[in-house]
Amino acid sequence: LSRSVFTGSSVLKYQLPRESDVDISIYDISGRMVNNIVSGVKKAGIYKININASNYSAGTYFIRMKSDEYDHAERMTIVR
């Protein structure tokens, strides 16, 4: 994410060194998936995804990216 606290929108940037099965999802603080942003095989390259905070209630969320070789979660906080 370009920033971890936001009110409007933010950009998630990621890069794949080779073709990979990718899953990017947003989870609420209790661990419940609230949105699946990307799911499927993606070619090598650089990607950008816009995340619109107006689609979510204020609070803390986690964005988790899983690929064939990578699994990482990052916190984001939405404020009103």
C-alpha cells in the first residue's frame, strides 16, 4: 500500500518476477475475508490496484497477498 492509514483511496502495488497464481484479499480485524481483490494466474510484471476506502467501514483491516512463492499481510486502517 502506498500508505497504511487512509480515508479516500490507496494504491496497492506488487511485482511478480514470474508467472504465478496470485490471491489478494482483504480481511477484517476478526479474520473474516471481506473482499477478494485478485484471484488467478498473473504473468510476470508490475501491477497496481486501487482500493476505495468508501467500500469499507472505519476500522483496521489486513490485506493478504499469496502467490506461489510469497505470503504476506499488511495492516491498513480506514478513518472517517
